[in-house]
Amino acid sequence: MLNPLKNQKRMRSLKLFLLLISSIIIIPITTLSQNKDSLEGDFEALQDIYEVTNGHDWTNNSGWETMTPENMGSAYGVTVNNSGRVTELRLFNNNLRNYITDSKNEPVLSEDGRYQLIDGYALKESIGNLKKLEYIDIRLNKLTGDIPLSFWELSNLRVASLGYRQVNVVDLETTKWPYPEKDDYIGNKFTGGIPSSISNMVNLERLFLERNYFYDTTIPSELFSLPKIEFIALNHNGHTGNIDNVGNAKTLKNLQIRGSDPHHSRGDNPINEILTGPLPESLGGLQNLQTVRFGGQGFTGEIPQSWSNLPSLVLLLLGGNPLSGDFPSHINNRNLPKLHTFSIKNTNIKSSIDPEYDSNKFSYYVISQTEVSGSLPDTWKNSSSPGFFNGMKIIEMQDLGLNGEFIDDLSSMYQLRHIFAHGNNFTGSLPSDWPSATSVARIYLSDNDFSGAIPATLGNMTSTTYILFGDNRLNSYEVGAISPVNLDGDGNYVSGMRGIKTFKVENNSLSQSDLDQIILDMWANVQSRLGTEWENWGTNGILDISNQSTGAGPSNTNEVNNAIQKLESAGWSVKFDGDRTPQDNSGDGDTSPTIPTLNSPSNGSTNISLSPEFTWSNERADSYRLRVKIAGSSSYVIDQNVDGTSFTPSVQLQHNTQYQWQVRSIQDGNSSSWSSSRQFTTVLDEENGGGDGSGDDEGKEEPGQIDAPVQISPQNKATNVPNSIRLKWDPVADAEHYIIHVTRENEKGEHEEFFYSDAEGVVITETEYTINRSTLPNRVHSWRVQAVIRDTKGSWSPVWQFTTANTDEASEFRTELGQNYPNPFNPTTQIRFTIAESQQVSLKVYNMAGQLVTNLVDNVDYSAGTHEVNFNASNLASGIYFYRFITGSEIVTRKMTLMK
């Protein structure tokens, strides 16, 4: 029989043994977990990323297959510090895909129709091993699922760029994910939202996380409490709730949280979840705030009075919110001296505009589709008034029912580009004086109650592409020679027309002779030919006389020629532009020109330059006519007579746009038929900031109107350029900021992205910039720069190349730490240091006991050169102190004396 006491002793011994064993087991596991903040931990994280995102199918996986903990920095997209730890991960647009495919390489769908993930997460939890990571860019890939919680614990991360990039709608057939055919944006579509543990990211400055499936999740308050946050972009995520505590983000400069978007959906269901409640009052305390984009959300109530205390605010877009109340007269240039872009389009704001409203610095003013009524303030009508907006570029106030007189004198609006004032009840004459500059592109004044004649000064603006003043009571069209105009004159009393390219006429009191003249003059200028194309002339937007019982267009060549002879005899000037069908030349030998064969750009080609060379071949012709248009459009962006068989346009085409082009031959005054159309798509540009989620981009700048900056240095083909790259260029008028793109040649001679300011969220407002990272010696780099005006990117400058210096020539500076001055000091002194190349620097102060007193500089990026740091020791006792200068390769210590 067993002794109970002995049994109890045995049990206690067994428990102690098990406890000892468990402690032995637990200790190594805990130690192993702690050791993940190591080279081996970084290596594990990178290997998991490669595995879970189908690394073998990446666009560029150089160095990943042969990666070891010692050579991680040689892999594509990976940057390491001097200790070999990963600091940057740049896998932008590299075909990362984390869903399962079948034997046919088709995605395997789960029951809810979404793609099945390889590991159940967007990435593995091991990404949290990258404790030294400061920068990550994985945009324009195909990642979905929840972001691992460990990611939000990366306390050194400064820039997290995980968002989307827009593509052309025509590319949808190749981007059917994660819901087939339901989204015309490709890029990551993360789920699960942003956790409160983002509070760990104490160094985060910029967060780009847009167009995800975060519906029914709130934006955590911890995001706005991050001590260094400057840029937040959470557009079109489906967040709900409110952001009342945004006022905690004292360092915030740019806030983008746009709401619903018809282009963003999940399956058959659009993402309609939006933020609600009143606009946050606390936002008015953000003194550094520059831009606010809340378009398409569900904010209600009035614009808070506190928002009139934002000295740095330049852009405020609130369109598409159910805002209410009276016109926000406190949002003006007296209170907000830097504000130039303001939109309350498609809101419920009502009442009249304050007669004393000050908007003299506005460039873009959008109040359309609101309930604002009444007349324009007198300060807006009088160009000598201090409140008159001389710098205005866009006026958008259509469909409001505004009454009274319009602006009479526009001549001082030297930057004016678009006027959208249709759908009101403006009376009196059209503006008598127009800008002498030729920049005005669109004039929309239709559906008002204007009367009288069209001023002759309108004819001075030869670059205007659209003039709409139909449905008024105008009685004359003596507008001068505006040959490129698309003119809509519905519902007026037309008595003559000359020099117009396209003209739409409806509901007019025309005599038969007037109508004949318009038709024939119209035909002489429109870019089409007789035959099958002519048969469609009444429905293709060229000419519409649908409410007239007479006046059909010429039906054959003889009728056209006879009518033109009558027209010319009546004193009209007729331009043929090679469009008249030739007479029968059968008795004079075969002199008919042949139809050209189009060579390049080839049909269906993509990634075509914005200034492409068009080439074609032909057997017989004296000259040619080339025309280019955006696919689906009826107007041509290029319509040019050409002597040879090639042509490079002087104007740039638009980014990421599908175009069609044709050529016809001309010989002895006769024209061939047009060649068949060929289609191409221009190069895909970086993501555009877009409008305001509710149509606020209607008045945007047009890319072709924004000049490319003129580069200064480094000069093209320059050599021996310091490894701390400093770029300079001439300013572009009205540019709000600039975008820099730099690539670097790798070991294989291929160019890889080195620095792209737009992707990194760097806003460059000056005309020079030093890239805060060192490059490699003796490498070829390419760089270009573009200006941005109201979220529209202008033309890129030419691509210039330069070569960096060899290592021993790479810098004009030598790394050293100077003696503080004055020394001794009381209580302030300056510490000067010089670094040979851009890198992170720390500067620490210790007392005689070796205790850390303060961190003057803590792992801050500095460019190559000499820098000074001020030290205030007013709270310290007299004595000897040491200051230590730390870089990736050097540690230098000097002594200083505080005497009080």
C-alpha cells in the first residue's frame, strides 16, 4: 500500500521538475523571439515576403534567390545600414501577388468571391522583425488581406507607402482583382483597417494607405496622436465614424480623407461607407496644415469658425458633403492669407455671397451645385477693387441661379484659363474686355439671359478651344478669327458666322441664306471628307440643325463646289484644308495620291512617349496631313500639314491616355482617303491626386498648359558629381510644388528607381533639392522634374543624365567634429560638424559620470556638408561635459565646459 505522504512528496517533486523543464524550454524561446531584432530576423522577414508574394514571378527579383543575412543589401529594392540591417524596402510596381492560383494560373476564389491568400494575411507576421525599417513602398502590387499586427509595431518607420495607383479604364481586362471587373484602379486592396497599435509608430511622418477595403472600420484616434505625423492619405477606404480628435496632430501638414467614389467597389456593391458628423472643430488648431481634402464624405453642418485660423492653409476641398448653413464668409483671404483653392461644390450651403467677400488671392473657386443664390459681390465685378481676383485661373459657379450682371472686365485676369458660369440668370452684356493673353481654354456662359452682341475682343484669344453661350438672347456672332474654336450657339439670333471650326446650331431664327452660309462655311473648316464620313455629319457633333425643316448638307461633290462658288462670290473666305473631294482627273493620268501606310506608333502599342515621333510610308504624295485625337473624342489635339513622312509634335500628349491617329496624302491639290486609324496608349504616369471625390476636378489645370521646368544642374552628361546629389531648376509660374524622379544604373546597366519624391510623399516647394541619401560612386543617373498646379502634373522636363564621382572624389567634404563655440560657455553654445556624404547623425551630451544628459540629434538625416546645432544648458549645473558625434562609421567625442 502506498504511503500518502510519500505520494504528496513525489507529486511536489514532479511539479518542481516540470516547472524546471518548462523554464528551460521557455527561456530559449523567449531569447529567440528577442533575437528577431537582428540580421537573422531581417533575413527571415525578407525570405517570408519573397515566399508569400510569389517572388519567382516578380518583375525584378535580382539578388533575392541568392540572399543571405550578409548580402541582403545587394537584393533589388533593399537598402541596409552600415550594420547590415534593413532600413528601406522599395518594391513599388514589382508584381507582388499573395493569392493562390490554379494550374492555369487563374486565381482561386473563396466562397465570398474573393481571392484565397497564400498565408491568410497580406504578409507574414515576420515583417515585424524589420525593427530598423524606416521606409517601405509596396504600391501598385496585388496584395490583399489583413496587414499583420506586427507591422504596426515598427517604431522606426518614417514613410509607409502602401496605397494604389490609377490605370486607364481600357486596361481593366488585365486587372480583374480582387473582384473581377469591378475596379478601375490596380494596387493593393488591404482589409481589416488600421489598429490602435499604430501608436507604436512614433517616428511615422507619412502614411499613404488608399483605396482599400476598410469599410465599417474607424480611423483610430492614436493616428492623430503620433508626434511626427505630417501627411495622411486615407482616401476611398470606406472608413466610418468621425475624426473629432484630428486636432491632436500638431505636426500635420496634409490631410486627405476623401469618401465615396464610383470607381471603387467590392463586387457588385459600391463602397459607400463614409465619415459622418460635423466637421471637426479641433482642426482649426493645426497651424502647420496646408491642404484638406474631405470630398465625398458625410460631414454635416457649417464650416467651423475655428477654421479661419489656419495661417498655412492653401487648399480646402469640401465638395460632395451634405454641409448646410449660410455662405462661409469667414473662409476668405483676410483670415487665410495663403488660401488659393476652395470648393464647396455639391453641398447644401445656401444664401447669398457676402458683398464684402475677399478672395483676391484665389486661383480656383468652386461653388457650383450648391444652394447659393443672389448676385455677385461688387468687389468681384470691379477690376480696380482690392477684392477682385486678378490671379484667378478657374471660376466655377454653374447651375446656381445667380442673377444680376456678370463680371464686366476680365482683362486683368491674366492667368484666367476656365470660366464655368452656365446655368444662371446673369443679365446684361457679355464681358466687354477679355484677357490679352491667349491662355483661356474654356468659356461656358450658356443658359443665362445675356443680350447684345459678342464682343470683338473675344477673337483675340486664339487658343480658346470651347466657347459655349447658347440659350441667351445674343444677336450677333462677329467674333473675329478664332479658327480652333468649338462654338455652341444654341437658341440665339444668329446673323452671320466666319472662321469657326465646329458649330452647333439649334432653335434659331435663321433665314435660308443664313443657314446655307453657316452650313457651307462649316463644311469648309471641319476636318472630315465627303463620302461615308459626310453622311454622319448631322450626328457626330459637328453640326446639328435638328429643329429645322430645311438646310440639309450637300449630298455630292458638284453640289458642294457649286455652293462654294456662290459662297465665295458673296465675299466669304473659305478654307479647304485639303478636305474637298477632287474632281475627276481620269484624263490627266494617274496623279491621285495613295493612302499612306502607318508605321509608328504601331496599333495597340503602349507606354508611348508624350512627344512621340509619328512615321508612315507612301508611294506618291507632295505632302501629308496628320491628325491625332483622344480615343472616343470628336476633336483633334493634333491636326497638322506635314511635308515629310515623319512628325514629332511640339506639344506633349496626356499621360496614360489612349489616342488614335491617321494620315492622308496630298498631291497636286488632291487628297487621298484617310488611312485606317491606329491606336496607342501613352506612358503611365505616377498617381494623380485627382479631384475632390465629387467632381471638384472639373476645373483642373490641363497638363498641356503647365510648362516643364528648365533644368540647371547637374548638367546633362555631367561627370564627377558628388554622391550627395543636389538638383536645381528654374521656377515655373504658379507652381505649388515640384516632383523629382531619379533613376540609377545597376550592375547590369539597367536603370532602377533611386528617388521619386511623389512616391515618398516629399513635397518640394523650392527650385533645388538635395536628396538625403547617399548614392553609389561612378554610376550613371537620370533625372527629370515636373511642376504641379492644383493637383495637375505638368510636362516632364527632358531626361538628363549624370555620373557620380569615384569614391575618392565623391565629396568635397571631410567628416569631422569641431570644437564648440564659445567654450567655456553660459548657457548656450554651438556645435559644428561636417559629413562627407548624406547619412544619419546622432549628437549626444554626457556628464562626467558618463550619464546621458540629452540627445541633441537622434538618428537624423543630414546632407553632405557642414551643419550647426545649438545647445542650451540653462538647466544644468556648471562643470565639464562631453559631446559625442556618431555616424554609421565614426564616433568622435569632445569636451566642453559650462561656467555659470
